[in-house]
Amino acid sequence: MLAISHLLLLGSSTTRWRRSRRPVLTPPLTNVVINDPAVLRRLLVDHADAFSSRPTPPFPEDFGGTHSINSVPYGSTWRALRGNLIASIFHPTRLGVLAPLQRDAVKGLIAGLSSSITGWRGSEVVVVRDRLHGAVFGLVACMCLGDSVRDRDVRTLEREVGRFVFTFVADSALGRSTLVRLLHWRRWRRYSGIVNRLSKLILPIIAARQQSRRGGTGIRCYVDSLVDLRVPNNDVDAATTTTTGSKRPLTDRELVRLVFEFLGANTVSVVSCVKWTLAHLAIRPEVQEKLHHEIITSGSHDLISEDRLRGLAYLRATILESLRLHPPLSVIMRNVDAHDLAACGAGAPLAAADDGGTRWVCLVVKVGEVGRNRSMWTDPKEFRPERFLAGGEAEGVGPVVGPKEIRMMPFGAGRRYCAGVEVAMLHVGYFLAALVRDFEWALPVDGHSIDLTEKHGFFMVMKTPLRARVTPR
């Protein structure tokens, strides 16, 4: 699961962990920025236990800000939440269940885009985001809320989640400062209103899902697993091998927060990757033609299956190259003991905390710079999928960090890397293969080029919405 909360804290971390790992508000932590791949491997992989807690996001208390997989401290509650997510949605045995949902989402996107272009007499410059976002969000909503969720509820959720994700980026200071909230109370009220509407939308959908579930209909979805899940009453430190005490169901606030996290993260990360890739394919028509040839010669024109996707080496290389240049996450952040950081060779230890306890700092990793490190890559700014093919400089490098070295980390690294990376790769593959198979993507003819400038916020997205000339093949 990609982080959708901790990025808000870049430049102004607001929490510290006591010895019990409980978050308490304190003055901002010191940021320590590290982008060296060798050092990052020592920290995030070799010493993962010490570098696996994230800062608490500055969400309103009513939104249960600390109760999501991405922001809960590293411990027994985190293990319960992440383990449930993997078992219920992202386990390989679940991929076959998701296949019909993926096919329907792709068919809907292609049909909608085709009808629009036909109405424009064959070829037109289009803004890609809206139709693509709607298709991906619909797929993710069915995975999360069940295949019987009403279309009008999906569209309403898409609108509100979009407002939250893309509006709060500009107002992230609201969550970090009481003074800012007082000075800009109208903006804070508008933001809080989105949170309240999300709660009022999500809870009735969950209730309706549980009612239909009693009839034994539909696939088992993420919400089903959350309702059944029991988490520890008292979280314990990750180093503790046994968990004592009773367990409890998730509260309504926690359910809403986890549903929001799932909808937002799994949508924006896929949409972002597909758009970045289409942008490069429009700029590099020779790469697009090579990819199109692989897709149409690999099997049935109409059927794109999981097995077929796994056999498309150039498609996978193209996606990996896009992720290397434009990872979904702008940064990853960890709350770490300054002395642990120093012991791993990552800087001098800071002075002890005033109370004689641990001095915590915020480790910040700029993910994009890792994938463009000149010591690790030849011509790192060039879009060249061939580097990931057999015999290329990145042969064997994948989206998940390996045991030997870090060359790129688009989905994080260590204990808290993205649990849904394989499903995300499949989603990107499904949509991208169909879009390249059925349409030619080219630069606009109105004299405008495609702007590859990045905008950093929750995710690394395109500053200027992708506009491309689309022609049916």
C-alpha cells in the first residue's frame, strides 16, 4: 500500500516517539536527508527494525489519523493491519478473483475513449486524466467495497477523495499548525467538511455491504476483511515477540480511515504511472511502436490476461523505466533514533533529549533521486526501457528492492515497502497494454509539447495535465 499520509510532513515533522513508541506532539524534528543507495540499504534493509516507524500525519483527530497502515507505528497493530491487507486482497491466490474486475474496468475505459474520439472524427487532443482516473477508481472501489457497490456511490466517493487528496496538498500547513488553522479557519472548515462527508458516505456503504454479505453474494472484498479483523487492544513494540492482552474490532473512525487510504493510494499511484508512461511514449514514437508490436503479436487481440502480461518483457521494461524516472512517492520518511542513524554510518549522533531519553529525528529519502543516481545508472535522465531487458544494465532489477543493492525504490524499501506492488504492476500493465494496443499516442498538433515537469505532493504527479493526440488504430 502506497503512503498517502506521511508525505504531508516533509519539512515539518511534528511527532516524537517515547520509549513506548507512543506519539506525542512536540516541536518539529530535525530532518536528515539521505539519498545514497548504499547507506539506504544499510538503514532500511539491514536494520529494518530500527527504521520502520513513520511520522504521524496531520489529519484531524476525527479522521483517526494514526490508524492507517501507512501511519500506524511499527508494532503489533501494524502487523495485524498489513497482514490482513495482504491475505485479503494482495495475496497471489486472489489475483484470479480480481481478473474479471480488471477486464471490465479496461473495457469501459477503451469504450468510453473510443466513442469520444469517434465523435471527434477520428483523432483529437485529449486530456487523459479524467477518464483514466474514473476507470481505475471504479476498479479499486470494487476491490475495496465489493462488486455490488452502486455506481453513483463510486462517483461520489471519487469526487470527495479527489478533493481531499488534491486540495489538501496545497493546504498541508493547516494540519501542522494550530495558528495557521485559526488564521485560515474558512479553509480548515472546508477541509474538515470533506472529512465529514467522507465518513457519512463510507459508513452507510459498509453497512449495506454487510447486509448483502449475509446473503452470500459477491466476491470477498477489503471491507469484509476489515469488519472481521481484530487488532490488539494495546499495541506492543515491534521487537516484542509475543502479544498479550485482548483484541478488539476496528472502530468506525478506523474503518473510514483505512477505506480512504485504500481508495486514494491504489488509484493515484496507478493513474500517475500510466500517465507518465503515455507521456514518454508520445514523445518517443519508436519506443511506442516497439511496445505496440510486442502486444499485438503476443496472442489474441482482444484478451489481455495476467499470464499474457507476464510474458510481455518490453511492456514490463517500459513500466519499470517509467517508475525509475517518476516513482509514485516523492519521498519516504521514518522516525528514527539519531544514535541508531549514526551507528549505521549515516551521520554524527545528536545530543540526547532533554529528558535523558532517545533523541528522535526524521529520516527523509527523496525517492526520485535514488533512481537517477549517476553512480548507478548510465544517462539516468534518459527514458530507455532497453536497460531493463536481458543483457541491459538493469537486468533483474524490479519494483521491489532486492537483497544486494538499492538501484531504485519506487514502492519503498524495508519492512514498510508497498504491500500491493504486484497488483499495482498488473493494473498498470492491463491499462497500458490496452491503451497502446487500441490507440496511437502522439504529441499535440497545436504547437504545444508535453510538459514533463514534476509536481511533488502526496505523489509525484505531472504539473501540467497530460494532453496527447489520440488516434484509434
